[in-house]
Amino acid sequence: MDLQPARLLLGTVLLVLTVSVSPGRAEKIYTNTWAVHIAGGEQEANHIAEKHGFVNLGHVFGDIYHFRHHRVVKRSLSDHRGYHVRLHSEAQVTWAEQQEIKQRVKRDIYSDPTDPKFAQQWYLTNPNQHDLNAKSAWEQGFTGKGVVVSILDDGIEKNHPDLIQNYDPDASYDVNDGDNDPQPRYTQLNDNRHGTRCAGEVAAVANNGICGVGVAYNARIGGVRMLDGEVTDMVEAQSLSRNPQHIHVYSASWGPEDDGKTVDGPAKLAKEAFLRGVTEGRGGLGSIFVWASGNGGREKDSCNCDGYTNSIYTLSISSSTQYGNVPWYSEACSSTLATTYSSGNINEKQIVTTDLRQKCTDSHTGTSASAPLAAGIIALALEANKNLSWRDMQHLVVRTSRPAHLTTDDWKTNGVGRKVSHSYGYGLLDAGAMVSMAQNWTSVGPQRTCIISMLNEPKNIGGHLVVTKTLDGCSGQANFVSSLEHVQAQLTLSYNRRGNLGIYLISPMGTRSTLLAPRPHDYSSEGFNDWAFMSTHSWDEDPRGEWTLEIRNTAGASDYGTLTQFMLVLYGSGTDTVDTSSPDLSQANNGSCKTFDLNQNCIECSPGFLLFQQGCVLACPPGYTGGPEPLKYAQGNWVTPPSVKTCQPCAPPCLTCRGLTSQDCLSCPPHNHLDSVTGTCLHQNQIERESPDTLAGVAGVASLHESGYAGAAAGEIMGSRPLDSSSRMPATVAVLSCAFIAAAFVAVFAGLQLRNGPAPKRLLLGETGAGSLREGLRGLGLGLGTSRVISYKGIPSAWREDGSDSEADEFDVHNERTAFIKTQSAL
């Protein structure tokens, strides 16, 4: 009976102790380490630590040192006064403090949104990584904060519970009714739901228990009501130019009718609005216009006949289904830059977003759904780097988009190693990769434009026409383009059935762009009047070389027409003309770096520069040559990195080179010979082993030089192979050395002959041999006459050619001369 109160008391004490030890409470928890201020340097600190049983963990800064004591428990609710007092007893210790544990929490911990429909937003993030990699961007801390997006459409339901928190009235306007309220007009069929759906894809609020989330769920969102009424050039221009210093991104999911026969685009005022937007918007950085590529796939339409998506000022976005297929409504063209997800077949999921009347939908479809997703990803990139220009953003899209699992039969690799398709552009947008690259991006600089007339006179198209011309990219001029971005072929032509035409453009690096695919429903005989077909497929290529335009009648019918104008417009960036003799060309620097990695190392240089030792150079140093190399940068599930221009070592044994193989040598190391025909370096011993007759032939050539037959002899002996000055030099030295030795030999014997008087017997060499000897000596340039005879006395009998008698009276002289001749023969 008495144990029950004791048990209750003990339980209460244990509970109090447990709570008091909890690190979440305010009680202090002391460690076994001290921070100590000691005057006198590290030696004095070590002395004091050893004296009192501490271990000096090291110098922190100034006179502060980090001590630890093994006899003190690592965690304690009370401080250790004894060791504290001992430290303070030292004269050199001015301050000491036992360290306490402090509670700190990370402020950047990411957790998935809790919105009820978020789990159904498969295109933002999913386990198989067939998504837009939005979660990676969110984990890096980018959610669109500070970026303003406006939807140009049929209005936006500004009081929608999943939009109202992010709604921006300064990014909104009603062009149709001329007021500041973009609220859509409600009908029984909910015809004007399009703009509200697009707005939710961009900036639906996160973690509010409503619907799903936008890609940039902290971005500001507005809407311009301009499609619910008569659309004129003025209406479009007003919408495109609405508050350009406040709005960063304009998203549009509309255009001319996608019927497979219309050719239409912006008129005068809308063109002016685009131009003013990219030159004056966002303080001169340029407004960013995101455009849906079109839904005319069933009608075999081409988005290059849509002047909005075909414009260099718009970022054209196509669609992919959940399983990575081309949707039935998608249009293929060379102006499409990239792709996001949208709807597909019946068994494939669609897009979750806000809907009219404050509702939510999971059935948003078409390229109308793709463009707003791209606008949201662009908002994330702008939050990462507010200084991105409109062209910088397109560069980021090209570099970070990935073919991933997207399926089509027209994937190809362009001249700089990137995969590109007419259905998907450069592939699926990658939000994580875009924000990573955006943080370290260096602006591409001002845009340059090179315009060339490709046609001297009208040409009959008939069934097939090919126009070619070699260009230099306006080299030597202020508008020189060395690295391409957009390419336009401005054509004026007539044809009795326009839809039968297929038009193709081939770049100098072999990239073939389909500017116009046949359109079976286009029966027009109007042709094209100064229509600018645009391609992005040659991005970053060098425009110098032969360009080819091919126009083909794909129907095989006997149609007729005439090409009257062909202007090629090259847009891109370039470098100013530099003095290539300057010694600083190969000095690496980061001033021309275009892209840095997360460690601030240069991984890509601006156009006209090459990457060398994490710097950029105009020309590679000796021993190196320029060549492509995969970009050393990876983010998320980026699968195909593009290549960059770098300085790479010459292949051995080349000393300097013009290419990366051993057949591209320009000079060789010592004791090696450059073969000017094959471009290889051969060791001199290797030359003698491979062609022993060559040197003898060169000697023969030299012996014929005085008679004027050197060229002919060289042609016969060397197989008509020309000898450069470096290859003739060793042979010439050898011939002159031999001639000198022979001359000395003859001079010595001539002296002996004169000293000893005339010989009784002439050496009989035979008529042919004597003639050859005389001719050979004359060929060596010794100036011997034909009547001059050399008589050798005392030739050993083994060398004699006749049976002449012995000459006993000259025996001594015989022995002397025999020894001399043997010595000379050995030499």
C-alpha cells in the first residue's frame, strides 16, 4: 500500500528529468570543448593545454584556440567549473568559455506541395524522371518570386482562390472593353476558360489546399483580355506592348487558323510591338514572348506558315504526350525551339490546372497547355538571373533541353553535335538544368545580322530547283556573324499549287532544315510574297561556307512557278576582327567566358574563342589545336550534352598541328622529318628503312644537276613526288660531302703521280667503266678533262683485270701505295 505513492513520486521525477534534458527546451547543454583566448602564440597555447590535460584542436583566428578535455562528458546540463577556473588562472589566458550546443534549423528544406491535385501533376515531377524536372528547381530555392507573367488570352478569373494570392493588376488589362478588369465573360458553354487555365499552369498557389500548383507558384500572374471580341492589328499590338517595364514574360496560346492552308502573321503594328518589346522591354533586356506552336497537325499544317511562331522574337513551344509521343494535333516545323508536356491519346493523362467559376480541371489540352508550362519554367530561370536577355533565354533553352524519351523519326544531329527535331525542337525543357545554368550565365552580347542576296535573276522552279552560294558570314564587316542563332530564308515565289511545295535549307555544316513541308489542303496559287521561313536547327554553327536552298514539287505533278527573290538572313553573334599576329592571342582569360559551372570554372567560351585551361583564348598555343569536346556540365537527367570548342593537344609525334590526328602535323620534333604529302612526322632512321633508294636517287639527281637533268631525274626516281626544301636539304649535304671526299682523294693521288713520275702501266678499266668514271667525276663538278688519265701504281693482283708482268723494280713503291689505297678504301 505504501509503494504506490513512492512509484508516483519516482515517475514524476523521471518525467521532469526527461523533459529537462530534451534539446528542444531552453536549458543549456554544455560540451567538453572550450574557446580560449591566449596571448603568446600557438606554442604557449599548446603548453597551457598540456599543463591542464586539454588537447589543442587548433587555431581559430586571432588569439582564439579550440580546446577539448577527454575527462569531461560530451554533453552535460551543468558547466565544469574546475577546469574553467584552472584556465583562468593562467596569466596568458584573457578569456575562456565552455561551448554550449545551439539549436539551428535549415531554412531551405524542401517538401512537396500539399495541394490535393499535386500528385496528379505527373509532368512536374515523377519517379521515372519523364517530367519537366521542376522539383529540382524548387529544391534549389527558385519558385518564381519577383517575376511577372501575363497571359494574353480571353481573360483571367482574378478572384479564383488558387490565383488570387499571386494576381497582379499591373500585369492585367481588358483590351476588348478598354478597362483594367481582365475578368472573363461567362457563358453557358464556358467559352472563355482558356486564359484562366493557362494562368493556373504558371502560378497556381502552393500549399493552400486547393487544386494543384503552378510551375512558378510564387510568381506574379496577370492577364490581358484580348481574344473575346474582334481581333485587329491594333488589339494585338496593345496586348503585346502592355506595361513592358513591369511584365517579364508574355504567354500566348493562339494564332492564325490551323487549317493547313492559311499563311498569315503579325501585321505592321504587331511587328512593331514585337520589335519594341525585345529592344526596350525589361529595361533593354527584352520582353520574352512564349508562343504555342499550333494545333494543326491533323490538317498537315506547318507552323512555319504561322508568322507568330515563325518569328525570331518568340520562343516557340511544341507538345509531347505523357509517353513521349508526338500528339495528333502537333505541327512540325524548323522554328520550334523546345517542348513541354500536354495531352495525347485517350489512355494518356492531361494537364491539371485552375478552371473557370473557381473550379479545378485535370483535362487541359493541346499546345495551349504547353506554352504556359514553358512560361513558368522561364520565370524560374529569371528568378535565378534577372539579367538574362531575351536571346540569353533562348540560348539556355537550346543548351538545357533534352531529347529524353521523346519519340520521332526525324531526330538528327546538327553541325555542333546537338540533337534536334522538327516535332520537338531541341527536346524537353528541363527546369532544374535551366536555373542551374542561368545562375552562372554570361550574356551573349549584341545581336548581329548578316543579309545576303542569293539570287541574281528569277529561276524557274518546275519540279525541282536548287540554289547554292558560298558565304563568308559578312566577314571583315561590323555585322560579321561567326556563331548562328536564327536563320531566315526570305522568299518571293509564284506557284500554281502552293501546297505541293517542299522547301529545304542546308547549312555549310550539313544541317538540313525543312522550311516548308507539303500541305495537302493548300490549293492556293498565290505563292509566297517576301515570306521569312525561319530555322533554329543550325544554332551555334559557323555560317561560313556553302548554303543550299532546295525547292521540290513533292506531288510529282507538272506544276509550274518562278522563284523571284531569295534573301538569306543570318542572326547570331560574332567577334570583332583581331590582329592574329598579337602574342596575346593564346593567353587564357575569363573575360570572354560564356558559361561557368557551379564552382565558377569556365566551361564554355563566347563565339570566336576557344576553351583552354579553364580560360578563353582567340588562338590555341603551339602544340595545341582547336576541336570539339563534350560540355563538361551535367544537371538533373540531361542526357546529351552539346560540344564546345576547346584547345586540345596535338597527336604525337606532331610538334605543331592543324588537326587532332597524326596526319595533321605542321612541324616535327628534332631528328624527325615532315612528309608534306601525308602530313606525318617520320624519324630519319625510319625514312632510310622505308625508302633506301630514295636517298640514292637524290644523290643521282644531284649528279645530274650541272647537265640540267635534275628535275627529270627527280621525277623518275621519286615517282613524280615533289620534294620540298626541308626534304632536299639532307640529300644535298650528303652529296656535297661525298664530292669533297672524292676531290681530296683525287688530289692526293694526283700529287703522288706527279712526284713519282709517269706510270709504266695504265690501269685498265675497260672502255665503258672508264667513260662512266669520267662522266661521274665531271658530274661531281671536279673539272677533269677527257684527256686526263689517272694511273694507279702497285694495284694488288687481285684487283687487276689483265695479265701484265710484275714490276719488281718498283717493289717498295708498290707496297707503300698498296697500304695507302687500302686505307683510303676503308675510309
